[in-house]
Amino acid sequence: MNSRPSLRFKPQSTNVLRNWLSISTIALLTALAGCAASNNQSQTASSPAASASPAASSPAASASPVQVEPTGLLAQVLSRSKIICGTSGKVPGFSFVNTQGEYSGFDVDICRAVAVAVFNDPSKVEFRQLSAAQRFTSSQTGSIDIISQTATVTISRESTVGVAFGPVILYDGQGLMVKKNSGITKIEQLAGKSVCVQTGSTTILNLTDQFRKRGIAYKPVSFDDNNATFAAYQQGRCEAVTADRSGLVSNRSKLPNPDEHTILDIVLSKEPLAPGVKQGDPQWANVLNWVVYVLIQADEFGITSKNVDQIAQSTKDPDIRRFLGLEGDLGKGLALKNDYALQVIKQIGNYSEVYDRNLGKDSPLKLERGPNKLWTDGGLLYSPPFR
Amino acid sequence: MSLDLAPITDSPPVSTSLTPWNWARKRLFNTWYNIILTIAALLAIGLGLKGFLVWATTQAQWAVVSNNLKLFVAGRFPDPLLWRLWIILGVIIGLSGLTWGKLQAKERLWTRDRLLIAAGIAVAIGLIPISFASRLISGGLLLLLLVAFWLGRLLPSRFNRWLAVAWALSFPLVFWLLRGGFGLQEVQTTDWSGLLLTLLGAVIGIAFAFPLGVLLALGRQSTLPIVRLFSTLFIEVMRGLPLIGVLFIGLVMLPLLLPPEWGQPDQLLRGLVGLILFSAAYIAEVVRGGLQSVPRGQLEAARALGLNPLLVIGLILLPQALRTVIPALVGEFVSLFKETTLLSVFGLIELLGISASILANPDYVGRYVEVYLFAGGLYWIFCYVMSIASQRLENSLGVDQR
């Protein structure tokens, strides 16, 4: 989890950017006032106005008999015939370049799923590797269509930075790892002990907050590099190490004797990770939202990439028939094909399949599902109904 | 063991070639503190080397390097189009061989060094884990280099100009093969990655930063106030900023400041322009140092001969100025080559960036020492080749003799 913690939002600097942006936007709008009516670009630039009147362009959620015409970003994506997806490219299990030179991972599969929904072709995605500093500005300026970069949903990112987050795809949280033989099971037992932590992110702030809340003194040993942090922990320079739980698990697998280390049952902070789009384009946001929900809902229905064709042929359940686009016009309401859900499941799989092959039991990381189980299994994953 | 401790006589100086044992005695074990230092140093080196060798042969898992060799070198360049990279390599190797042959036409054909290098490359081609076809092509390219070198020695000097033209033409050809279009399948610039992008960035950076730097240096010495002011301002502002700041402005700020309907300039282009402008400022100062070292009499003599200012600069000033600053210039080129790594901070996947992406593959998680050693080795090879080439150039131009 090297890059994720350092990607957190820095309010002041982004406010400056934001001001620049709005100044240039205002200047631009004034300049374009004359010809704005016919100009598609200016419509996407005037995001606050567009989001204030959702009724204007948002397709009705209820099944509408008419095919909704693609506008805004979706129309641009269709005419470009590929999606540009911003991703880190450097986070184990989430996005990386595999031996064949292909992008692979959990974040990557989300973008591929959207590509299947729009083009019925998972290869029509161009991935752009983005740094912490770039990822939100890239979506603001329109150089990427989707940002799928293990971004934590926060209020300031939606209110000031201008990201419209999709559904949460992974509920992560900051955790603590200790050596098993240390006998530490509670955060209080770390009083006076040292904790290795990576700087440049909210990880260290969360850690400080949690210890202050409990009134415990501790010694933070900070590093600016993920590998250095865990190397120091391994060499015994600190009793515990903190990072996001998914990061703890993947880093534990690198240690010489992974079984000697245990991740405490403590969550220091909430880290709900979600893909996002630029604010002010409800149609495109809907596409992202309802592609992610397809993955979750398919899991709930028990539809997998292997049995989807068979279920589509045999099922009489009206819910499933609507979901797969065999009846009704749910897909058309999103300005997509009616069977987009069927294609997404067939070519990408449902949530469990995506999770297992990238992070879970079929991957080298072997990350427990934890809260990322369906609500029916006691987890947090819940898709609104498809109707 | 007989030692030559002959008494001092009037005989001619003793031959300086010592046996290794005598050399060691004279240089390493001559006083008691040198003996201690030598033993301590040997121990440290030996232990370090032993530790490294034990690690490299038993603990290290080099599969991460051998399985991803193509990724390191060519990055995400599409597999079916790799032949285009081979052609580029062939063109560059052919031209380099010819140029090399021309430069060393007066020396012996086969020196021990050359044979050793050729044999070393041949062994490397045999050992590195690549497909048989790649091995065959690599061998062919080595042969091409040797043949071109041999041919270059035979070419009469009137071909010098043609060689320069061929180098100039190779730029658009290489770019066409990389980018595609005009009948070839297009390749996105985002797919240019790995060592390919590092070398491309360095070559483009040097090719543009050097002339720009020379112009800025001349501009700073100009008698026209506006030109002088602009050059000085540009150089001082660029030198006052860290490179990462320049890249941040180009890659993060610029898209926010440009009006949306202008579209987004290519990310790679923005990064390279930042790198070029930054390096040009440093090169300008190096060149200015060279310009100041040319005696005033040279200028006055040139003017007295009736040369116009352009000819004075082109024929008198620059040749002398540049020759004296070759070591410093090559230093700038080497650091520009290494500074391309900063592009990886902004998502351009050069050698360091692709290394990080490979390390994120869960199959190779934690193999960072192997990966970074390999990447570091590649950087070292190219930097070393550059400094060797600069030394050869200095020798052939007689920098320290005139």
C-alpha cells in the first residue's frame, strides 16, 4: 500500500488550485457566453450549474421506454471509443502491470467493467498512471474519465475537490501489526512503545489521534517509504507497524516468517475506497454507479461469469430478468445497452470473483473479506434494487 | 621470493612495471598504519562482497527480473510491434558503428579492449534469458556494429557530411517507428515505457536542451538588453526552482490553467518540455563558462578579418568554448539522464516507474532489492558509456593538450 496513504487530500493547496480553476472557468464562460448554447465543452465546464438542476439531464431512475441519448462525458467517451482511466499502477492487488504488460488488479477491473458496459469490450480502456498530486486535478480537467485509484471517500473530496464518488468497492481501515510473541492484543499495551509509520499521509494523524484519545504516550518512528517502514519493523526498531489493513496483509506476506506476525483487531480509521468521476455529469456518474452495483447485485443473486448465460436462459425470476436486461429498459435508461449487466458479469465477473482473483483467496495476497461481504452475510456490501 | 633492493647507482631508472606482489608491498603494506588500513579495508570489502554474493545466489529471487525483462526494456510497447524497436536499435547501432569507425580510423583495428567488449556483449547475449529469436537478432546487431565499425574506418572523409545527415534523418525515422501513423499502426505515448522511455527522454532532452542552452548562454552575453534580460531571467528562475517543481507546474498546474477547449497537451510532451527547459538553464551556465574562457583577442582578430557576428560565433567562439567545457557538459547530460526518473513521480512509466509497477505485482511483492539493483545497474551502464564516450571525445579533440 505504498502510494495510497500519501494520496490524502491537502485542503489548502487544493483550495488554491480550486480558486484558479474557478477564476479560469469564469473567465472562459464570460468569453464563451455568446456561443455557449451550441458548445458541448462549455456545458461540462459549468459544472455547478449542471449539478444544481439534476432533472435537466439525469435520466429517470424508473424504467423509461425511450432510449436515453448519451450526452456529456458519455458521448465524448463513445466518440473517442475508449475510456481513459486514471489509476496508480503501483499498488499490489489494486493496480499493477503484469508480466504480459497488461494492467491488472482490483481498481483496474472496475474500469474494465465500465468499458464492457459502454463498449462491450474490456480492452477499450487506456490506463493513465497518476500521482497523488495529479489524480483529482486530472479528473477535474477532463484528462481522465474515471479515477479508480484506491481513493478514500471523504467529505472534503466531494465538497471542495469536486469528485463525485461512486459506490464504495472496498471497506478498508487503518490497522496495527505486532509480533505474535510480544503478547500485545490491545492498543493500550503499546504505551511507551514505538510504532513504525509512513509519513506524508493521514496514517500518522490517525495514529496520533487514537493514542491521544486514549491518553497513551508512544514513540512514532516515521519513514517516507513503505518498504523502509516495514524493513524497520522487521529489524525490530519498533514494536508495532501501522498502515491500511490491506497494506498490512500484503506487506506481511513479504516478511520472512509471515506467521509470526498478527494484525490486531483494531480499526484506527475508516478507509472506504471508491472510484469516482468529475462532478456535474450525472449521466456518466450513473454509468459508474450502476456498473459497480451490477457487480454487487450479481453476487447477491449468485450469478457468476460461469453461470450467467445459463441463468439468463432459464430464469423466470422477474428481478433477475430485469437485472440482466431480458425485460424492461433499465440499461437504456442509462444510455447503455439493455444487457450491459449480463455482459459485465460474463466478461468481468461478480464482486466475489473480482475480489478473489485480485485480493482474496485466488491471489497471492489472501486478504480476508472482512466487512467486504454481502449484507446478507453480515458485511457492508449492499446494492440498491434494479428496478 | 627475490626482492630487488639494489643500492642506488647511476644506472637508468628501474623499469616501473612491478610484479603484483611488489606493487602491493610498495602501495598497500609500506607502513604499519597502511598495513592496518589495507587489512581493515580488505576485510570490509570481503565481508560485504561475501554477504552480497550469498544473498544474490541463495536468497534473491531473480525471476522477477528475468520474467519481466521485456517490461523493463520496452515497457508496455505492444508485443506484435516489437520489430519496430529492433529496427530502431539496428539503425542506431549501424550509425554508431560507422561514426565510431570514422572517429578512430587512424588507430589499430583490433585493440584488446575492443575485442574484450565485443566478447563480453556476445557472452551477455548468450546468458541473458531471452527467446532464441531475440538472441539471434541481438547477435546480428552485434555483428552489424562490428561491420559498421570496420566500414566506418574505410569510408573516405567526404562521407562525414552524409553521416551527419543520416543521424539527422534517423530522428524522424525513429519517431515514426515509435509513434506509428503513415501506414503503421499507432502506438499511444502512454504505452512508451520502461528503459525505452528513459532513453527517449534523455536523447530528446539532450537534443533540445543543448542547442537551447547554447542560445541562452549567447543571449546572456548579448549586447541587446531585452535578449540579455530575458535570458538572464529565464536562467535564474529555472535554476532557482527544483526540477520536481518545474515538472509539477507542467504536469499538474498547467492543465488547470489552460482553457478546457484547448484540450490537454500530451502528458509526455509536458514532462519533456519541463525537463528540457530546466536542463537548458544549467547547460547555458556551463556554456557561458566556456565562452568566457575564450580570449578576447580571438574575437577581435575574427572581427578584424571581417567575419560577421554569426560567423564569429559559429567558427571562432563556440568551437573553442564548447571544447573546453566538454567534461562539464557531459556531466549535465549524465544528470539529465538520471533526472528522467523524476518523471515517474508524475505517472510517466520510465524505467523507475515500470520497476514500481512490476513490484506491485502480487507475484513479486517484496522483491524490491532485486528490481532496484537491476534498474540501478542499467542506469550505471548508460551513464558509464556516456562518460567513456566523453573521455574519448576529449582525447580526440585534444582538450588537455591545447
